[in-house]
Amino acid sequence: MMIYFNCAKGIIYKELLRFFKQKSRFFSALVRPLLWLLIFSVGFKSALGLAIIPPYETYITYETYIVPGLVGMILLFNGMQSSLMMIFDREMGSMKILLSSHINRNFLLFCKMLATAIVSTIQAITFLIIAYFYGIEMSLQGYILVIPVVLFSSLVLNAMALFLSSVIKQLENFATVMNFVIFPMFFLSSALYPLWKIKDSSIVIYTISSYNPFTYIVEFIRFTLYSKFDFTNFVIILLLIIFSLLLAFIGYSSKNIFKKSRK
Amino acid sequence: MSALELNNINFKYDEKIVLNDVSFIIPNNTFFVLLGLNGAGKSTVFGLITRLLTLQDGEVFINNHSIKNYQKALKSVGIVFQEPTLDLDLTVRQNLYYYGSLKGLSFNETLNSIKDEIINIGLEEKLDTITKELNGGHRRRVEILRALIAKRKLLLLDEPTVGLDVKSRFDILTYLRKLVETTDLSVLWITHLFDEVVSSDGIAIINNGSIIEDSEVSLLLKKYNKTSVDEVFQYLTKKEIK
């Protein structure tokens, strides 16, 4: 048991060290959502009227609405960045160190995802603190409850990213993934507009958005920030994590990894 | 008891046969060289032993544990890959801690398990140096030191001296041969460089995916009445070595 504890500690330690050494990574992860919050939302605030929908009990500003979506954005882009680093590590060889350990490979990969999730959570909390000083306040209970939810949601996205990294053969293909996976995943969700608003404009986009896993992650974060628990969201995210972990583990089995490294 | 045993390994990438009935044994406490030209199948053998590739046919035993039981088989194995695998942004100490944790050791246990080796390999002054500030030779030493964490019984090194100057290459070889002499360590040294082989080493020569000789170097020289390994290699493979 101690072996597994030491192993998890070491992987998280390394990820945190890298995170604190690469300060530009920290700031660039924050700049993107802050641009949306401080600039993009200013224009939309007056153009977009928001009805009272759960979990909100009163009219809210557009800035307030997009905060959970922007937290999701941090998790999504961080997960993908970690996936990019996995491809880089695989191409450069350092991934081999991890994969040739005598400790169970799936456990090692899980620790790697957890380490990235911890880093993402730190960034998401920093963003929420900045948003608080900008005037978007939640209850203290909401802030506390959202920490495990953000961590858990980040795990889901990291597992999906890990699976993607296992199917991408070369680093150059990552740009394609950005255009065809990450951006659609973000824009075809409830991160920027409520689903009912999307439905008013396009049934097709509404339908796609309602099946997008990222929508459920954003809504889970949104409800938790208002100290509300949505059981359906919780079950869907639980299923998502099981499914995405399974895919990631299959993607990184020896049989599949060797195929990629040789082609 | 053997440190490593490969029995009848066959391996294909798609339809291309890469290894053909590869077998050899590394006895305990031996410096053993797997020698072959580029593309001979050396790195595939290495990938199968380190479980980066999945065994298709045949068996691999490490310290009498089948590689299928990798949690026991790889426990006492240290690995140095051909590509640099250190995290250049971290210090030497942090790199060692990380690798130790992948072996299930705490940070203290990691350093304690190699406290003599840190001095013997000449890295005690470099522990808190950022790895990217080290030269190529020192980085390789860190990788070898890292592979020795947790009292290894078998070291696997895949072309570890590629890109190093002559002095660094032979310093590393001398250090490892001394370790084999003075401890219970065995070494599998994979290389295409003929000058890295000495007469006391064990050797397997691989050519086009097959082992064409497997013996002790001194016995091999006697058997073919040659004075050097490259002469034996040329005689066996009919290949010109420039």
C-alpha cells in the first residue's frame, strides 16, 4: 500500500514542481477565461437577456452566467495541454520511464491524471477568486463544495484527453484535435449560452449540445457553485469518468502503444 | 540462476518479421553485450524486456519471474533508454525522487538506496543542479544513477553512449563493469559500437532479427581464431564494417 502512496506522491510532486516552475503556463491558462469574462461578456451583457433558470433564483448578469463555463474552459484546455505533453513525452522518450515501471500501468496513468486535475483545480480556484473581486460572488459554501467537483470534472476531461493522446500518432496532429474536438466541445455546450437560448436559434445545435459531455460538466459546476446538487448530472459524470478512464487505459496498453511508436 | 532469459522470441510488426527465434541467457553477475548493427532488432528486444512492447511469441524471464508477472519481474530492474528521459526543468535530486517514487520508494528511501553510488559516479556536487545545466555525459550518469535506485539486480541499457565523447563513454563502461565485479548486479548493454566490448563480457550477436552467436567474448575469439569482435562479426555476417 505504501508503494502506491509513494508513487502517487511522486507523480503529483513532479506535476506541481513543473507547474510552479512554468509560471507562463499558469498565467496563460488564466488569460484565456479572463479575456472572455472581462472583454467578451461586456458586449454580450446588453445583447443577451437571460431568463430565470435553475440553479438561479433571480435575474443574473451575463458575466455571472459564464463563470462556470469559463471554469470548465480552464479544465478543458488544461486537460488538453496535459495530453499534448503526454504526446511530447512519448515522442521524447520520458513517457517510457512511466510505462516501464513495475507498478500497475493503469494506476500510474490515473495518478498522472489526478496530478493534472490538482493543477487545474488550483487554476480554476484562482480564476474564481479573480472573478469574486470583479464582482461575481458565490456563497462560501458554494466555493468549498465546488473544489471536489472541479477536481472530479477535471479527471473526466483528463481521461478523455489521455485517450486522445493515445490515438494521436504525432505532435503535429494535435492542432487538428484542437480544431475538431476542443473548440466544438466548448462552443457546442451550455458554457456560453443556456441551452434554451440555443434551442430558440437552432434545434440541431441544441440537440448536439445536449449530448455534449462538456455541457454536463459545466452544469454540474454551475449547480454546485450555488450549493445545489443535480443528481442526473452527477450520474452522467460518474458514467463519463468510468467510460473515459476505460478508453484511456485501453489506449495506453502495451499492444496499442507499440503500434503508434513504430508508425 | 539467470538474471535474464529469453526463450524463442518471435516478433512481427504487421507482417514484417523483426525477431526470429531469439534466445539467450544472461547469467547472474555478468556484463553482457547485445551487439548488432542498426535495424538488427536490438531495440525491439529491449522493448519486449521492458514491457513497452507486448510479447507475441516466446518467453522472457527476469530473475526467474516471467515478464507476464511484470510486477515481480521488473521490480529489480533498472532501465536506461536510448533517448534522454530526464526532466530538464527539474534538479538532479528531483529527478531521482520522481523515479524512486515510480519504484514505490519514499524520497528518503530513494536517496538512501544510492548513497554510495552518488559519490562513486561523481554526482554528489550536482544533486541540486537543474538538469538542463549539465553536459551530456553528466546527464547520462544521472540516468544510470537513477536506474540503480532500489538496489537493482539487472540493469538494461539501450545504446546509452550514443552522442557521448570517448572519455565519457569509457568512464561509464568502466564504472558499470566495476559495479558488476563488486556487487550482485548484472548488465545488459545494447550497442552497435564494437569498441565497447571487452574479452571478459558475455555477448549475443544479433543480425537481421536472429541471434547468430551467444557466448563469452574470449571463447568466441578462440572459436573463430580472430583477434577482435568486429572480425568475428564480419566473418559471421559477411558484412563490411566501416
